Amino acid sequence: MKLGIFWPWDSPFTFTGFTENVLNLERPPGVEVRFFRAKGWCSARRHADGYEKALEWGADLILCIGSDQTYPSDMLSRLLARHEQTSGGIITCLVPFRGFVAGQNMKPFQPLAWKIIGDGTRPFRGVDQDADMMRQIDPADGDLQRVHIIGTGVLLLHRDQLLKVKRPWFYDQVNRETLHLVSDMDAKFIWRLQTEALAQVWVDTSINVNHLHVFAIDETFQDRFEDWSKQGGDENIVAHGRPAHQWNGRQNDRPNGDNPSNS
């Protein structure tokens, strides 16, 4: 089996966290794995480029990931196991959401995905018209759940499922007066996999994905992340119990550059 993995990214630079993480992903035994950087002038073109490169290489399964994310080291094996468990279903993961969806009662950076719940009296016509039919995926409901609306931050599918979707696979729709997007490219592609390829999409809520981001730090952060300064917090951010002058494990390397050993 051949597994092609791509990340759509325009810049030649990526987050260090992503690079270190992906280099250390465990390769499933008996599976040939190759990575591709998907390029293009816009997000839609980059996504299509990634799938085209994987197909040209001869991939049986194709995995789309984001280069602003990090993953569990055993994620590839877990995704493949879910693909087999669901008899060839498309497998996704929850990713912390960096935006805001009005009317969804969401929390900051909440991993978001939805399933459609209907009574059989009407089809789902979209978020704007039938938001009442959308139910947020709750990880408490199970490690593996059917999902209808989700992004492509982690998306594993079979090449045959992709080829059943009419080209272009990705495209944005823009309101010409306001220049606002009127549909989400990622979610639209997931929806078309279900309606055109007649595939079932599943989300593994047990695979924890981190979303990397750069944002301004204000005065609220000293309370928001107070636990980092306590024992058991993230040692990469705050090394609990280390005196201020013991930077990088070298006792005399002071932040102000006043090092007695250099005098």
C-alpha cells in the first residue's frame, strides 16, 4: 500500500513545531509513505496540487494535513486502522478552530465539526438556511462518529473516492459586492465527497491535533495561562522551579548578558 501525504503551503518556511513533529511520525509497517508540499497561487490550487502529486506518484490512500498543526506520533497507524474499521470510510480529526462561527455557542479555539440531524421533512440546504439541523460533534459521544461538516486539517481518503468528485475539487465562492466568502472551500469539498462519491465521513475524536498560531499577547494572558508556571505545566514554556538565572541549563547565562565568567 502507498500512502501519499501532502500539506498545502505557499511559503517555503514552516513552523518548527510542525517540521519536528512530522519528521518523527511513526511510519506504519508495510506501508510506503511519501510527503509532498502542495504549491499554488491560492489555497484551492494548493489543495488540488497536493492531490495531483499524490495521484501521480500512485498513492492508494491520500492524507491531507496542515503545516500549522502538530499530531500524535502514532497518528498514521491510527488513521489507517479507522479506515479499515469503517470499511473504507473517509477519516478526519478535530482541529481547534481559530475563527468564530456565529450562532454556534462555541468556546475560544474549540474543535468544531457538525453532523446533520433532520426529521425527514426537508433536505439540508446549507448553514445559512438550516443551521437548526446542525449538531456539534461532542467527543463525549464516542471516539469514532459520523460527521457531515468539518475542515480538511486532517483528511484521509482513498484515491477512488477523490476521482469520483467532479473537477475542480476546490474553489472559493465570493460575494462580488462585499468580497466575503459565501461558502467554505474545505467544508464544501467534504460535502461533495458525500454527495458525489457517496462516501461516509468519520471523525476520530481521540486523535488530538494542535493548531499552531501567532497572535498578540495582552494583559489577560497572565491569568489565562497561569497553570504554566506551576508544577506539571508545559516545561517548554515555563520550567517550573528553575531559578531565573539558570537559562538553558547554564547557571551563569543571565538574561541581561551580565556573565561573571566573561569578566
